[in-house]
Amino acid sequence: MKHNITFLYPGQGSQHVGMGFDLYEAYPEVRAIFDQADKSLGFSLSRLCFKGPAEELNHDLNAQLSLYTISCALTDVLKIHNVLPDMSTGYSSGFYAAAYAAGCFDFIDGLSIVKRAGEILLDEGSKIDGSMAVILGLSSEKIDAICQQVGDVEVAILNTPSQTIISGLTSSVNETMEVALTEEALDVYNLSAATAYHSRSMELSGDRLLDEIKDIHLRDPLIPLISYLFLEAVPDQEGLRNVMATQLSRPVLWTDLIKKLLNSTTMFIEVGPGAVISRTVRWIDRDIEIANTDTKERLLKAVGKYNTL
């Protein structure tokens, strides 16, 4: 019987100071990836990841670059342990590392895409007063109805059946939070995000990214690379360009994606720092088999689980 392994890549919010340092010390593959990143970016991303300061690491673009870099490094380490994915996908900006795992581009080409996407989003975001917020305890359908009632705000991320993230103009986000509480939401709170990611306010970002990556060398995915928006495998390199651009201003249908992948996955591996993805996955289905890789110890434990399947 074939065991299907899906690699899940975290997005912004999973970063923390010190992430990956034990792996950097242990594996030349990790050092090679960070050395490439430092040289390409013109500053020490490795130092930022390992020593901080946290405030600088948590800046949106730095967080996105850091997560992509460490997730790609972990992918390479798993490969030398003969742990290979049958499918890959990512949460928000984690999609770029998932595309790397699927063989769609070299590390540096992917890093340049992450950098340009992040810069474009921040530039477009500076043109509006946008923000994001979490709503707990209401169905996504109920929250969507409130958003439509308020206007200029929308459902941006379906994290779990009971946790939804909204995005839009700050005044509308705040009003939606207030209405949600009157509708007996369990809790609401603002997210630390520079702008209204995954909202239609960012539509021009997709057009700009598509234009800027038209000359970057992409390859067809070697394994199914699943879009968090369309919930289908990216067909080819041109499809990948369009998916990366479109996803910038559209929702992350994470709950639906995980439920769909359950039908064909024996084991999930979260490839990146922290365990944010694992927690969301377990809220969707507590019986899911998922392993973490954010430290050398946990990575080796994941390798062990893989080898016993």
C-alpha cells in the first residue's frame, strides 16, 4: 500500500528568534541555504533569525523571507533523510516553500519572488488604511454575512471551523469585530499585520507580481502542488505564475484544503518553525497524524515516524 505524505508549509506568524539555529549547526545543507540568502539579500538574514531582535524579525517582509529560507532548508534536510513529499502546499506565504519542494524553482529564484511579492503587497497596502483581525466562535458563513453587511471587509483566512480571519479597511474591520461580539462571538482581536492581506484591496498586487516574475525561470511541479485558493493541483509553470499572483488578494481556504487532503494523505509533516499549522490541523481533525520539524530533535522524530509507516 502506498503511503501518501503531504508537506505543509507555515506562513507569517510562525517565526521566532532562534528558529533553526540547532539545525544550522548540525547540517551543512542548512548553512548552504542561509549563506545563499545572506549573499542574495545583502544582509545577514541568518543573524536576524538566530539572534533577532524580534521586532525586526517580525516585520512582515523579514518574516516572509525568513520563513521561506528556513522552510527550504528543512526541505533539503528531510531529502537527505529520504523523506520526500507526495504532495505539498502552504499556508499563505508558505506556498512559496511548497513550490520549492515541488521542484518549481531554485532557492534563489523563489527568494526573489518572495521578496518582490512582499514588497509589492506593502507598497499597495500603504495606499489604504487596512488591517486584519481574528474572530472566534462564529461560522465562516455568519462572518461573511456580517462582512457583506459592513462593507470594505471580507473573510480572508478560514483557519479552523471556529477561527476565521477577516481583512479590509481598518474602520470596517473594527466594525465587523463589534458586530461579531453582539452576535455572540467568543473572542475577537486584531492581528499584527501591516495591511489587509488576502483581500480584494490587494488585487493590483497580483497584476504587478505577474508582470515582475514573467522572466523568472519556473518549472512544472514534480508532485501535486495544491493551491490554498482553488484547492486543486497547479497544472504547470504558467499555471503557477497565475496562482501565485491571484492568491495575493484572495482567501486562504485552509480548513477546506485540509479536509480535502485528508482523503489522500497518510501523514502530514509541518516543514517550518513552530507548530502553528499543526494546531490548526488538529482543530480540524484531532485524529490527523502530523509531525513537526522545527528543531533537530523533532525533525529526527518525524523521520522516524515516516520510516515506520
